[in-house]
Amino acid sequence: MADAQDAGSGARHGPEQEPQDVSPAAVPAPVVMPSPAAVASPTAVVSPAPPASLASPAPPVPSPSPEARTGVAALSLRYQIGAALALAVVAVAVCVHIGMVFLHVAPPNTVTKQHGKAIDDWIYPEFEQNWKLFAPNPLQQNIAVQVRAEIDVADGGVRTTGWYDLSAQDGRAIDGNLLPSHTQQNELRRAWDFFVATHDAQNRPVGLRGALSETYLRHIVRLRLDRVNAVGEGDVVERVQVRSRTTNVRPPTWSDEQVSDEATYRVLPWWWIPGDDQDATAGGAR
């Protein structure tokens, strides 16, 4: 009875089989059902994708912009020509100046003998070259410029001042000064060098520049007298006299060189002060 039931059960269900692995390919794809909105709207039509030939073309690749011009190249042709002419003029002027300076410092030659005046007119006084520092025998003297004045005093008398050492005044102004002015260092010294270079041993001017050097030196000493209050109230400077005091620089202790310790003087004649300069140095009305 039991066997019959078992056999009947096996007949109904078939023999027992072990489960088999089902590959993903064997699994049917799920069916996608349309959305209710798509079903309800009979006019909804799915437009097909446009063919590749009708697709919008790709934007063109921009070409690199040319580099911006700078400097002279950025100017118009007219201004470029003007700039070129200006540079040419500057270059010519620089070459002429270098040539003039070279001829001025060069030893005497045919060119300097024929065109010496033109060279001097170009060089003096702004571009004068002083090579004393680099000379084989540098300057080994101390030169002091001194001045005195003849003054008409207010009571009608005349008095002569003592010697004022103008070089010593410049030395005191420079001593301890970290930034001394060009006037304190060079004005008086260059004026005296200018005078000596344009006068002979008898203090007579040589050429037109000699008279110019006298005027320049006289103007400087007149201003210096005013600074030291040499002129009293109501007094007027009538004449000035300039001299130089030269002393040799002592050699070092290890040197056997022997030099004189005595000072030598070069005394210039009295110079009358013109009316304009008298008004500038007067302590009061004349």
C-alpha cells in the first residue's frame, strides 16, 4: 500500500532531479511596459534620431592671434621714420663728442694743430678733462686761495681788510660732511686752475679766455666776501686782490725726499669791482 502510494507520487511528480545552473543568457529580458502617459496619449510619437550626415558641424578651431607689437614696431611708419632719424642724430652727436674728447686729451698732432680752436670751443668749459690725478707725477702741493678788499666806509674813509683764506673755509665746510656740495669741493679750486691756465707768469691774460677767467674768479671772491660779512653797514667794496699760498706736501716718514717747508705766494693785481657787483656786496646804500 505504501509502495503504491510512493510509486503514485513518483509518477505524479516524476523522478527527483538535481537543480541546474541557469546561465544569464537563458534568462529572458524583462519586458518594458509603456508608461501610462504614453498609453493615454495616442499622439505621442517617438521621433527617430537624425542621421549622422545631418548632425550639426563641429565649431571651427580658432587660429592663434598674432603677437602684439611693442616698442618702435608698434608705431606707424611716419613715427618710425622720425624715431630712426632722432636715433641717428643722437648717435652722430655721441660719436662727435667722443672724437673731440679724444683729440683734446691726445698728444699734439696734425689734427689738433689745425683744428685746436674748434676742439677747445667744444670742450671748454663744460667737458674739460683734468688728468692730474693720473699723471706720472701727481700734484704734491697744497694751494690756498686768499682774498682781501679795499672798502669805502660809510664815514668817508677807506680801509683794507686782512686776508681771508677762502680755501680754508671750504675745507672746514667739507670736514665731517658726508655729502659735501660740488660748490664747496670744486668751485674755488677750478676757478683758480682756470685762471692759472689762461695767464702767463706775469698774470697777463692769454687770449679771450683769460679775460673770462678773471671775471669768473672776481665774481666768486666777491660773493665769498659777502658771506664772511667783510662789508659793514653802509660800506662798499671798491677793489679786491687775490693771491695764492702754495706749500709742499710733506713726504712720508720712510721717504728720503727733501722738500721746502716755506710757502710761496702768487699775488694778483688789484681788481676794481664794477658797479653791479658793488651793489651786490654793499652793506647799505652808497
